[in-house]
Amino acid sequence: MDPVIVVGAGPVGLALTLALARYEVPVTVLDEAPAGGPGQDERRPARTAVLRPETVAMLRRLGCATTEGTGWTGWRTLRRRGEVLRVPFAPPGDGGKAGLADDDTHDGPHDDTHDAPEDDTAAGPAEPSPLHLPQHALTRELLAAIGEEADVRIVRDSRVTVLGQDSSGVTVHTRGDNGTVWRGSYLVGCDGARSVVRKLLGARFPGRTAVERHAVAALRAELPWPGEAVLHRSPPRGGEVTARPLPGGTWRLDWVLPPDGALVTPEALLARVTDSLTAWCGDAPAYTLLDTGVYAVHHRLARRWRSGRAFLAGDAAHLLGALGTQGLDEGLKDAENLAWKLALAWHHGASDALLDSYQAERRGAIAARLRAADRALPVVRGEGGWRTVRRSLVPGAARAHDALLTDGHLGRGLLGAPAVYTRTPLTPAAPPAGSVLVGTAVGALVTDVPVTAPDGSEVRLHDRLGGDLLVVLVAPGTGVWERRHWLGAGLMPRLAAAVSALPMRAELLVTEGYPGADAHTVLVVRPDGRLVAALAGVRPAELYACADAARGGAAHAARQAAEEGEEREAAPDGEPDEDERAAAGRPGPATSEATANR
């Protein structure tokens, strides 16, 4: 079977390539940047990404080290001269139980609180930190991991010019030093905001241009909060600014620019640096300026993410970034969602329901995030400030706008919480008999609890993602017994037999406990960690129905019927519309579109 073609060798395209390679799917990557050109080697310290812990875990499962990034020890939100919110982060590997020390004194000389309310330091166990790293470092680490894969080919200086489809694959024409004709089983456009693939597919890309403008600087300096990220609202001078640490004593500073679109001169940007450092340190400390820039945040969402055998991912499918939302993190989520589905299709065939679920789930998640940002942006940035936010979004919360922005930056709450795929075709049409409620909603990411495999190995549940379907039995007490005692006792023999009869490969795991789950609850978990269902006890028929729904329904039955020569029902008469052409693997007419993108 022909390889999957990935267009674009940025972080999203490379992460998708690596994920497919882990599923033993051959991949050809077409990238228009010349070999050894700035697309691979350019170092931009001010161009960074903040990745949520679950995204970092996904990259590390794929073999991407992410060692060139840094986690934060905490987050501080300041208003004027006082601290109003503080979030501690757990050190790596402590399970989120440690917080910042109570006697921490890195408050800086301007932490007087006469104009700020009492501190809102987060109580309870500390949460895991996001990871902050330069994008060029992430690209380099992904390329290093891909270098170990024999069935991946990266072709530089190859710009896609023609894209065609038929019932068995896609055909791509490229120009450049490596211009030729390529044949693939599927194609994914990860070629950025000005995506050629999107334009060739005729997918509209509506939205808003320049929702926000930011000035950014990367510098090396000693600030009063080593290892902590800071959001400073209404500072004495310079406008709202975010300071986020990077490895080696480097910081990235971002200022929200006025909406007048005025040119930001180098002198004006240096003045912002001086004003911010002076506000934090009393006197501006010595610093080394590494990189600067100005960028605009756009909000756009492609109408269609799938056209037959072609898909869009990352910036080719969506643009977002206001109020702390992270576009690259969402693009990597696209890659994780699509990889296991394309792998199942490549190895075993797939129903339209499975392939359509990518758009249903990921486009729905991005649309919800954009709606939340568009609702919050006018009240947070516009006149009325926090009083408007308190009245319209979070009644009764005196500093709702600070918490709102913090949540957006940290990937939680109204603006940043991981998506729940509530509208997905990959769950049974009706809750199976015996369904029970647990602490995780159907379609949400499962909690990372300790699990034991039938071979006796003890790991974390998230460590088993990225492979087969997972079936997890909640069995309190198994941890105190030797494997030979519980493997053949109780529910295990029946459950093992039911798992072996499922319509897709599955791994059976056991856990001592799961939030909100009673003993003998059986969890069905997709390869990307999303909960399909929770069942009370061993129910082979319901378990089979859940696994069949997770693979998109009767793909295998349809394939077997075709192989046996059974006649399919005739298609209805009449000319199909654009969506029907796409579903049949025949793209609609290519249209040209002009969009203002970053």
C-alpha cells in the first residue's frame, strides 16, 4: 500500500509523521523549504511554544525527548504593584503533590499590596507544569526521533502544485529541485497558515484577522522570580506583559499592543523592555537581548478538515492564540487524534465514520475554544475591565479576569481546558446496558492512574496510550497479591476472553482504583486516551459494541463483503454535491482564496 503523504515539515507535520511511523505506517514528507535552509536551521529564541503536560507526555511516548524545554516552578499574576494570584507547579516526577515553599521570598521590591487584594495562592496539591521551549528546538528533537525510523522519507524543496484523488489514493505533483509526481494512500496538509493543500482542496478559511497584536522579546537577565512565569496586568508603565522563563536564564516577554496598529519601532520595543524590568527590579538590571519581533493573532477555522483521502491539521486548519490559547499545542493534538485513525485505515481499512470523526472531534474542540476567546476578549481587553467580566462571565468573582487569563495561559478553565469530545461518532449510538458514571466523562482524557499489565509490569495508564485499544479493570486489592493469584481468578478469565474476541486489537490492564469508579468497573479507552465507555462488570456484548464504535463501525464487515464479491447497494441518481464528492474520494473544484494570515 502507498505511504501516507504529509505536506509540511513543521512541528505538527513531524509529530504526525513520527506517530504514524510508530504504528508502522510508511510516510513521505514533502516540504517546500530547501535542504539546509532557514526552515530547518533558523534559531529564533523569541518564537516559542507552551505545551500542556498531556501534550508533552504524548511527544515523549513517541520518542521526542523535549529536553530543550523547561517546566516552571510556579505562575504569578500581578496587577499594578501587587500579586493577586499564584499557582504552584509540582517538580517533575513527584505526582503533583509538592507546592512552592511557604517561605519563598522571590517577591521583588515592588510587591507592596496597598492597591491589590489578598493573595490568591492556589491551595492543595500542585499541578504539573506546562513545558516552554523554542520551536526550533522542538523541530530539531522531532527530526532526531524521525531519523531512527526506516520508513520515513523527508523530501525538501518540494512545493505541491496539483492534488488529485481516486478511490484508492491521492496523486500529488510538486515543483522544485525534487519536482515529480507522488502517490499516497492518504494526504495530510500540515503546511501552515497559508496552506497550499487547503487551497487546492477548496476549503474555505473564514475568521478574523489581527484579533490582537503583540510585541515580543527574548532576553537573558536575572528577574525576581527565577523559574516562575508572570502575567502583569496594568503595570505602572508599558502595558500588559507576560514573562515566561526558558532554559539557561532566558526569558520570553510579550506585550499586548494597542489596537491602533501603529508601527513598533526598535526604540519603542527597547523602551518596553526597560519599563518592564524597572517595574519588576527597581532598577533595570543588565540584560542581553537575543531576539525581538511583532506578531498578530488571527482567529480562523477551516470549514472542512477532510476531503476524501485528504486532511488538514495544525495552522492549515485553524489559527488561534489570543488570551493565552496555544495554537501549536492544539496542532499537536490534531496529530495525535488523526494518527491512530489513519494507521487503522492503512492497516485494516476504515469506515467513513472513523475518518470523519477527526473533523467532528478536533474542529468542534477548536470552534469551542475560539468561541470562548471571542466572548472573553471584548470584556477583558475593552472598557469595563474586570467588572464587566465579573458581571458577564463569572458572577461574584472579584478578580475573574485575572483567573480567566491565567487559566488560558495554563491550559485550563474556560479558555484552556482540554477538550471533551462530546459529539463524536466513535461511541455507541446509545449508552450500552450496564454503563456507569465515573470521574471521567465519555470523550474526555482518562486520568493517569497506575496500572498493571497481564505480564506483571507496573506502569502508568498514559504510558500505554498511542498503541492499541485499552480495556482497564478496576480491581481493588490486586496490588497486594502476586500476579499468579489474580490473573486466573474472579472476573479476569472472562474479561480476558472477551478482550481477545474484540474487533480491534486491545490490551487488558488492571488498576487498584480509578476516580469515581466502583470495584469491577471496566473502562474502554481509545488509543489517544479518550474514554469510550465505563461498564459495570464483564459484559462481552457491550464491550464488543464499544470497541466496534471506537473503530468507526462496520469497516471490516464492508471490506470482507467487497472481497467476497458481494454487490453493494447502488448509489442514488443525481450529481453529488461537494461534500458527497469529498466522501467518495473525488475533490470538488479547487478555488483560490486570499486570506490575511501571520
